[in-house]
Amino acid sequence: MDHADEDRIIARGRRSSVAYAVRANGKMPAKKFIDNLTESEQRRLYVLFERLTGYGEIRNTEQFKHEADGIYGFKRGQIRVACFQVRRTWFLTHGFRKTGRRWRREELQRAKDIRDEHMAR
């Protein structure tokens, strides 16, 4: 992780860190999404981030699970935040409010696109 990534970390624990992924244009879609949530919704997500970074896992698949192709999702109510892992850092790609049973294909593709852009920096 380089110095620029260090500035984007939002949670750090014994086991890992959570940071915002950055698109090629410098934007951080997950940050924009989380910043626009209510304070209560933000707190509920941060509890999950801290649990993952402190204990190294979230066993409850209702709160965190592998979706597809190395993309994972934090879940709180209808809120979803997609992420991927590089070594000991989980990078948040973007967030959305889920409306159906499964993630829409477009949301998985968006997470992959953001991951690819972030990794190419």
C-alpha cells in the first residue's frame, strides 16, 4: 500500500484495514455514497468495518459475504457496500440500496470496474 492509500483508510485494526478504492479519475464512489447516508446508517456500517479489521472476519453472511469474482459485500438493511481485498486491506468500491433478492449484474460489474481502475493506478 502506498502513501496515497494510507490517506484513504477509514478503519484500521489488528487484522486488516478498510479503505476507499479510487477510480482512474480520482473519484471515490464508496466515500460519496457513505457520506450521503444518515449518521445512524454510517455508524452501523462502521461497526462492520471495525469488526472485520479487528477480528479478521465477519461470520454472519447476512452482514458480509462473497458475491462473485473476488467482490464481497457489506450488508446493513437494504444498504450494500461492495469491496475487494488486496493483502491486508479491504477496498470499498461503491455502495447502493438493494431492491431485489440478488445483486444486479450491473452492481457487480461496477465493483469489478472500480477494482480494475484502482489496481491500475
